[in-house]
Amino acid sequence: TDCCPATMAETFPVKPKLRPTSDGTGETAKPEAKYWRSFRKPKDVEAIASESFLYPISSVSFSPVVPHDFAAAHSATVTLFSGKTLEAKSKITDLSGSAASAAFRCDGKLLAVGDSTGAVHVFEAKSRSHLRRLRGHAAAARLVCYPRAADKLHLLSGGDDSVVKYWDVTTETCLFDLLGHKDYVRCGDSSPVSDEMFVSGSYDHRIKLWDVRVSSSGSVMELKHGLPVESVIYLPSGGLIASSGGNVVKIWDVIGGGKLLHTMESHNKTVTDLCMGKVGYGTSEDAEQCRILSVSLDGYMKVFDFSKFKITYSMRFPQPLLSVGFSPDCSTRVIGTSKGNLYIGRRKKKLETVDEGGYSEWGAPLADEHQRKVLRPTHFRYFTRGQSRRPAERDYLVKRPKKVKFAKHDKLFKKFRHKEAFVAALTSGDSGKVVAVMEELVARKKLLSCVSNLEGSELNLLVEFLQKNATRPIYAGLLMNLALKVIEFRVKDIRSDQQLREHLRNLKQAVEEETRIQQSLLEIQGIVSPILKIAAKRS
Amino acid sequence: MFTGGRSYVSSPPAFSNDGKRILVCTGNTVSVFSTSTALQTGELEGHEAQVTSVVVVPASTPSSKVLCNCWTASLDGTLKYWDFAAPELMRTISIKFPICSMVIPSFLSNQTPESNGKLPDIYAYICTIEVKGGDGKPHYSVKQIRKCNLSKSRLVGGVTLAEGLEIGPVIVSPSGKYIGFHEKRKLRVWEIPASDCENVGYRKIRLHHTKSFTALAFHPTERIIAAGDVTGRILIWRGCGHQAFSGNESLGNGRSNKNIEDRPGVRDDDDAESCTTWHWHSTQVSALFFSSDGAYLYSGGREGVLVVWQLDTGKKNFLPRIGSPVLYYLSSPDPSLSCISCADNRIHLLRMPRMEILSSISGIQLPCSMNLFEGLGSVVVINGNAGVIAVPTENYRVQFYSLLDDREVSVVQICERNHHPADEIRVVVNLIAPSLDFSTMCTVETRLAEEGIGGLVSLKFWACDLQKKTFSLSTVIYEPHRDSGISSIAFRPTDCMVVSTSCGGDFKLWVENHKGSIKDQKHQNNGWVCHAVGSYKRKAMTASTFSGDGSVLVVAAERVITLWDPDKNMLLDVIGDSPQPISTLTFIGNSDYLISTCQGSSPQLSVWSMSKLRRIWCYKLYVDSVTCSVDSSTFAVLARLMPSDAGKGVIAMFSAENPVPLSI
């Protein structure tokens, strides 16, 4: 009977009903989801005006060197953003057509931009001075890409004329054409380990691997993606590539002879861009794990763990997504949409606390041990001794009973101020809580008296809540009946108030809509159930 | 024959002189509990009817604190004197009248030995019940306040202080100078003379009020009387009996200077200086008690809140959420200990200045007001092996009570709510079914709808931690059968399967779902899921049970009995045609005999053979409950011959093969 006294004077906060949760969230996914969620719109940058442009953002590219500036290509402009402050630094506008792609050189000093006329322009990233113009493509150059390792002289470009060209930038000459694609070349990447290996993807459903050392013999390898290839990237090892086309992302093993390792089909619409991301949380040895970030026209950004072949995170944006970029230092994530919005997410950086004086402090206690005075009750520290002591690992912790936090409505419930509790819940705006409070009121038989006592503005809150939530299936059972009672009880007030009438009209529409849906669902059920019965009989 | 589960709260308890023991009137006996462990240490057996009051002989000197003597009064018309340390009966006084309360004022006032060294006689004031009437007049019981000489073991003849129909319990002031009681709308108070003898004159006063009184308390030192009424008001009279008790008869002319301004709040010609009213309780005040120094007044009522009033300022302090109406409050000789008796058959021991509940002595919480609602009966479930019974209580809990030890084992909070005893019951735990080994439990709770809004039935599955013997919630299923309520639940004896039947015409089988067999997986991933749904002609399912070997599920669909294969969810057979919807179904042990009962206008008890699929015999009996022995083929029924006479029941033993009862 020991437990009884403890529970005796306890109060129970009003909780929403338990709902089944999805089982997919394993133990490992949770910190990762938290990590990806931590990319937020930075608060210190106030209202980035240039964040939204008018035209689709066709390409986002990060500079490989600190501070990782990035360039976004949209219409006839390439905007350079500062990697530190995330503000738009400058614009490059002297292009002959609309910018189709942009890429930084491995040292971040030069920026190559391909435009819709087929010209590739090379700018100095800092001064924006136009250095070279590489002409050769007959149609829009959708692919520009510098070798990633150390080569600063060459450049790869591909265009809608289905040709891939390898340039010597200094002389503005095309060293050779890489022929083989039969449709627009829209994407490509350079190998992270070798300066001579490139990959390109085309609308002819093929991905071709090129080695510029053996350029004459055509492509080294050809992979059939099966759908027009929208994006192709090398994974960090250089042995795997990921390609996207249609709504699938495929992972290939190029060292193992172009074997298809995995097909990811979780997007609903065309996957428009891929990029490499890194998960860096904690300080443990597996701190940095690579992920593939994919964005699609369905508005989802998904994070794919290619070591486990598992989607670890997905996030929805309100617009079709066209391009994605992730800064090499894992601090910034940029997503461009077809409506010209740029979603910049920055992770809060932890303060790097390198304690300079740490060493001396460590040494001190040992030396001081015997010199330290024995504390006496005359001294103030005598009474605070041991208070800052941390428990050792093996110590048994006697925990303080956890303090239950009470929401405002719970406190009011404790005082039996039912109407105020009801209004407090309504103003909080959490629909689950409001319904839980309503259920508690029903259990106390006070709901209807609360409803009839509500004043004008409070009634407005309630009716607005009903209008928003009454047709949601999980609440409908309670709220529809309540809505009827509210109308019955407060008909005079509703008639006299313009806003309430408005809400009720909306509610009526929602109910009508819901009835229509129910009707059509019933029809579908009518069609399906005989089929199911037949199927059950056969089996 | 065992008897147990007695009420601990029929009368106020009493503390021993050292405060280490508490004496509780439990039916025909007085139980002695230790206040430190809240366990029973002894029992005083001897009375033949309910013990109504217990008075501990106080210690007059510090050295006699170890003395453990007490007087008890009972409805059997005797007063007994005990040594409760032994425990041993020392004396019995028979007065022939049932006693409903007793006080002994002379224990409390300082007794001075008379000049010849002899202690004066001890008088007890008792409230007796006398049945009057007869000769064509209806019988009625009259309560009388009488005086009894305990030293000479006899009633004092001719002294009847008061007589009335509705006399409340007699209360004595802590100083022993006054006794009083409440009767309807007035209080009556007598002054006990310092040297009490058989024929002595009493000075008395009456205090009036517009509402019926429910509680009364005397201030320990001053002439202050507090009384509570049915509306929750507490009235405090100061200077009571200023004229009547002030000693000098000659001051009778003091009455002349009374006028309204002088005596605020005092009604008409009541003898008091002033009267103040405190109103916090919303329902009747049932417990009132002054602290020993008189600075505080404790009050308790139906709300289940103990209120401490500072007498001078009227400031309040609370011990809320006791969960049950407070019946009595008593402080012990030990200043740090006091106790409250609650209507849910619990006595809480409080650590005083902080008002913390130290421990509780709890009896069985019998459901009293549960069957107010049609179709929401309460069920008491007995686990035969451990002798433990599970009782749903009013404050949304299930109490496990050991029948063999006659004490509470544990309590499980089914629904996370606080019970406000004054409120109407809106949430009911109405069905409990433990599995055969008590490792899991299934409960059904119902929240009543408010004018058709928000009714909710939830089915909960609980898992028992075998080490700690506590139940933890494993699965909650809201509205398992759409809108309709659950009529019965039953566990399959062989494995983890539960059937729940609803009035809405279907039954569901629930199984425990182990996702994967990996041991390190969290407990939350295991839950109960619906395995199968079945219905028979959309008829309301009223009762269900599994056969002893778990191979057959029997569900009553109104008047017929349907047999199902629980694994394949197939209807095996339909038998029977009873005159009324079947209310209970029970298999007799492991045999293939099934008992069904139905109630209503044409009740019936029938025994069916499952092997022959037909009725063997039946009786037209109004059966309240059926129980079966586990191994043999006998069963017992608690039956009433007429549905109307609730009191008279018959327990009959039957053998399944034979319609002739084995014993009645």
C-alpha cells in the first residue's frame, strides 16, 4: 500500500487521446531527423529580399573553399551569395542568354556559367570580371563542370546539342568533343578522385562515363537509366554514382562494371537534382556520414542513406523543387524552386569552446589537495560544500520526483474554472489539446454550460475552431455534435454577428464537402466489396 | 466460514495514549492497527453486534501512558472494558438497549480524588435506541441520551437527558466539561458538573439554525462551539452559554441587556455572544475538529478536501484530492499524527503540520453507487488461486483485495482522472477481466455522454510486472465497437486472447501482438490488436466465454448461443432458445457443460451439454450470479425466488448432470 499515499493527492493533466504512431521511426533515424530539421532559416539574417526571384532557379552550386559562397542561376542572372552571412553579394548579368548552369573551380576562384545560347562564360568569382567566353555548343549548355581534384585548366561542358566538350580554359579552345549521346545532355559530374574521369547524363536515358585520357574511343562505360536522366553525381568514393531520372534514383557501381546496386522510388514526380550531403552530429567516430539529397517536382527533399539503402529523412516544401546544394562544411543547405524561391537553411553552430586554460586547471587540484584548508562551519563555503559535485558513473542516483508541468487550462481545471480553462485551450490553438479539454469537460458534465456562457469573442474562437476541425475524421464524432449544440444554444448571437455567420457558412460548406466525399467513398466501397469477396472465395 | 472486508469507517476511530496504535470499529470487533506500519496488530472480539464507539481510557499521569484500556459500546446493548494490549476482555456491562454512541466526559476533566482517597464514580453518557410503538401504531425507534454509572455497572435510573428521533452522535468537549449533539436544526449542549454524581442538576443551552446540522465540535479551552450544516456552512458560536454556564444563578437578569447589536449573528434568544459563518464547502460538512491548542479548526466534507481554518483570522489551508468524502477527523496524542476516515473505507494517517498522507489503512471498497446507470453494471472478479478479488472503485481505480489476508493488495489507476466525490459520476470502470494467471488484465471504462456529446468507451489492456506486482498500461483502444458499449469481456484460458462483445451486434477477438521476436525490442511495440470480428444476424451480443480448453468460443446473441472457433473465426453451431436475452454464460470447469442464465420477466437457469449440443435441464430461477468449481463438475448459484425481494437469496449447489440440487 506504499504507492497509495503517493498517488493520493496527485492531479492529472488533461491529455489528448493516444494515437497510433508510425513504426518507421527507428532509434537511428531520430537524431538524424533532428539534424536535418536543424537547418532553419537563419534568424540573424533579416528578411533576405533577394531570396525570391521571379524565375526558376535552374542550378545551385557551392564554392569548394571556405567560406563556401554559393551561386544560384536564374533567368539571365547568376547571383552570388556570401557563405558567411547568406546575403546576396553580387550579381552576374552579362550573359548572352539565360543562365543554365553554374560551377565553381576547385579553388573557388573562378566560376563557369553556361547559358542558353550554348556559350560558357568564365568569371572571376570575387571581382565578377569576365575572363573567358567558350563558344562551341549549338544549343544551351546545361552542364558545366570543373575537375574536382587539382586540375585548374580544364572544363567539361555539355549541351542540348547532345555533345560533351572538354575545354582548355586558358586558350578558349575545345580540346575534343565527347560524342555518343543522342539527346540533350542535361547533367554530369567530375570524379572526386581523378581529374580525368567524368560522367554525363542525357535525355536518351543513358549515362556515359568518360575518361579524357582515352577520349578517342568514346565513352568508357554506358549505363541505362531507363528514363531521361535529370541529374547524375559521383559519390565521394568515386566508385559509385547516383543518377536520377523520372521519379527514381539509381545507384550504380562503376568499378564493379556498372552494376545497378539500388533503385530508390520514393518520389512521386521527376527527381530534378541530386547532391551530396553529410550528416555530422556528435563527435563520435561515425560523425560524418554521407547522404544523397534529392529534390523533386513533388516538393519533397529526401535524404537517402546509400550505405543502408534507406530514406532517413524527408521534408516537404510548398513548391516544385529544381535544384539543391549543400555546403561542404555541413552548415548550409540551399534549395531552389521552379517559382524562383530559394530556401536557405543554416544549421546553428555550436560555440567552439577550446579551453585554453584547461591544462593548468587540470594540474592544479592535485598540487593543491593538501594545502586546501579544512572547511569549518564558520566559513560560508562549509555550507555549500559538495553541492556542485557531479555523480560518478557508478553512483546510484536518487532522482528528484519529476515535476509535472501544468498547462494553463490544467491549472484552471484544478480550480474548477471550467469556462476559463476552455477559453485558454481554445486560444492556445492546439487542436488536440482543445479536444482533450472538451472531453474532460464532458466527463465533468460542464461542456454545454461552458458553451452557453461564452462571451462574444470567445464564442467566435469556438466557432472558428469548429469550422476548422469539425470535419477532421479523428475529431468529427465529438465536434459535429458539439457544433449542432452550439448552433442550437447560441442561435441569437450567431445571427447578430457578421463574423460568426461567415464561419458558420464555411462550416456548412466543409460539411457538405465531407458528405460528398463520404458518398463517393461509399460508392467505391460498393464497387470494391464484391471484387474482394470473389477474390476471397477463389483463394 | 470467513467473514472479512468490513467497514473501517462506520464509527470514529480512537488513538491509544502513546499514539502508536489506532483502534478502529470493524463490525462486531475492534481492530487495533499500528500507526507506523498501518498493519493490524490485534483484534478485540466479543461483541455480538456492530461496535459503535470506542473510548480509550486516557492516562492521568505520564507514567500511566503505557496503560492500554478502553471502553467499547455496541448495538448488542453491552459496554465492555478491555485491555487492548493483551488483548483481553475485563468487564462487561449489559444495559439491554442498543447503544449508538458513547462519551465518557469524566476521563477528560481532571479527576480529583475525594477526601477519603476513593476515586469518584465514572459516568458515561450513551445514546441508546429504543423501539417504541406497537398496538396498531407503526414501530419507530427513539434515541435517548442516558447516563450510565460505569463504576457500579448500571444505568442511572430516571435520568434521560433527551429524547428524539434524529439525534446525532454525542460529542464531548476536549475539556470534558460539556457534551452535546445535533438534532435537526438545533444543537443541544449540557454542562457536566465538576463533581458528577447520580442525581445532579444540569445546565443546558440550545442553539438554533435554519439548516440541518451535520457536525459539531467543541473548542478545547474556550466556550466556542463549531457546527457544520448540510449546505456546507460552518457556524462558530463564541461565548456559548454566557448566561447559562457562567456559574452564578443570580445573574439571571443578565438577559435584560441582550440586544441584536451586541450579539452579531446569534439567532433570537440563543445563549451566545456572537456567531460567525464560514462557507467554503459546497456540500455538507461531515467532519469538524478543533486542534488541541484551539487555534485551528479542521473541517471535511463530501468534496474530499480537508480544510484547516485559522480560528482567529479565518484563513484556510487545504489538503485536496483525498478522493472520497471525509467522514471523521481525529488528532492523536502525538502532535505530529492525525487521521482522517474516508467514505471509501480508508483511514489515512497524516503527518500533521504538513498534512502529508503517511500511510493508509484501507478496507475493501465495495461498489455502492455503481449500478445507478442502466446497463453499466459493475463486476467483481475473483481469482481463485491467490484469493484475490478485483473491485472497481468509484475513483476510477481497481482495488485488488486479498480475501485470505483480509487486506488490500494493490490499487491500479485505470483512468487518469481525479475523482470529485461531490460530482455526479460521469466515468465508470465497468468491466474487468484478468487472465487466468493474473499476468494481464483487461478493463473497460465508459465516459457518459453529455446530451449525446462525447461519450466514449475505451478498452484497456494491462500487463502485470511480476516482480513489483503492479499493472502497467499496455494498449488503449478507443471505441472498440463503434458507438455501442461493451457487454462482456473474457480471456481465453490457454493463451493471450480476449473476446469483447458489444450490444451493437458484433464481437471482436483481440490478440497480443509481438512484433518480431527480438527480446531487446521495446515494450511499446507489443500491443493488442484485433484478430477477428464476428457477428450473428446483427443481434446484440450479450455474454461470452471460452471453454476450458480454449477451443470453443461461446457468445450469446440475444436469445441464442453461438459457438465459434476462435482461431479460424468460424461459426460452428447455434443452439438454444431462451425466453429472454442471456445475461451470463459459464463453462463448468473443464467439462463440456455450459450454464446460461437470463433475467427479466421470465428468468431461467439452464445447463447445456456441448457434446450433445442440447439443453439438459433448466430451472425458472432468478439467478444473480453463478460460480463453478475449477476441477469438478459442480457449480453454485446465488438465486432469488422472486426478482423483487432483494434481500432474500439462496445459494444452491448443483451437479451438472443432475437437476436436483446437492445442497442449498
